[in-house]
Amino acid sequence: MGMMDYVKKCFQNYANFSGRARRAEYWYFCLFNFIVSGVLSLLGTIAGDGSFIATALTSIASLYSLATLVPGLAVAWRRLHDIGKSGGYWFFILIPLAGPIILLVWLAKAGDAGDNAYGPDPKAEN
């Protein structure tokens, strides 16, 4: 599967917090969102402050961020399921300094081989 296949899969599972997500699915979704947000920000900066185009691009960027909030949370939740952890561990991000680091390590960790309590191995599906 390619990057766009994984991004499409995330949007198809818009609010699905059950099951498991591969590392590639999570990180390609993050990369795609980073690129889209970066391009919108760059275009807004180039358009200049106060112009109609800059305001429109800022509005589009805000709407995009809002639209990807739930699928981003859902894929992170499923990613934690893939390493055998409850999705609730996502809230570690609220712990200053250490929380985001711990969460980053977990999200980068290889998933459990074979089935776990959260479902079948997503690598076996391909």
C-alpha cells in the first residue's frame, strides 16, 4: 500500500476507535497532514497579512485541522491498540514534557505480531 492508500483508510475509518492500525498508517497520515498544513500556511504567508486570500487560506487551514482532528485521534488510538495498549494511554500527551515523549516512543514502536486483545494483526491483512 502507498501513502495515499493509508490516508484514505484513515478517512474511511473516520471515527473508528476499535481495531489496530499499522505504523505506516499512522505515520503516513501524520505526514500527509503535516504537508497539507504546511502548504496552506506557506500560501497564507505568501498572500500577505490582511488580504482576502490570506484570510480564506487561514479559514481553510482551520477547517482542515478541525476535519482531521477525529480521524487523527482515532488512528492514534488504533495505533496504541496495535502495541497492546489501551487507546486511553493517548491522554499521556497531557503530562508535561514526559508524556509526549512516552507517547512518541509508543507510536513508533513495532506492533504486536499476531492477534492481540484488540484484534487481528493488520500486517496479516495485506
